[in-house]
Amino acid sequence: MIIKRTDSSNTDFRYLVKFLDQDLAVRDGEEHAFYHQFNAIDQLKNCALFYIGEKPVACGAFKKFDDDTVEIKRMFVLPEYRGKGYASRILGELEIWARDEDFTFAVWKLG
């Protein structure tokens, strides 16, 4: 198991986000088009990937919200790997990384 820091150009990150977007389309229903406008990944500089062996199984990212705050984005774990704490490990890595860049707060959308 390894966590890798990268950006949104990473092929493995884009692979997982494809599944996240499919999942969100179902969860968001008729509101998906509205929410989808906020989920572009072309500008994300701070993305983390969780690997089991060579396989990417979880991801997350953050972007600057204001001078002190980051917004947690694009959190996802492949369904067959859920319930094992991988999302918590990704979130922990993102928190450390944000702190390393002098941010003190994080926000995210619940739901």
C-alpha cells in the first residue's frame, strides 16, 4: 500500500474520477448538471492516490478556497475496496499536504 501525491493530469487519478463521476450522476439525479460544473479537474494541483500494489483504488484532492482554507474535492474509493479505511488515509494525506502549504482550515460538501 502506498499513497502518491500528484496532480490532475495523472492517468490513475483520471481513471478513478471517471468512476466517481458515474457514481455522482446516479446520486445527484436531476441536479447532476448543476453540481458537475464545480467538479472540473483540469486545474487541480494537489491530488492523492492510494494504491494496493500497482492498482489505484482511492483518490482525493484539494484546492485553495481562500488564503487559510482548502476545499476537499474528488474523494472516491472503488466500491470493492470500501470500508477498509482508505478514504481516511487519503484525507489524512491531504490534510498533511495542506498544512505543509500553510493552510489551516478545510471545507467540503457533505452528502
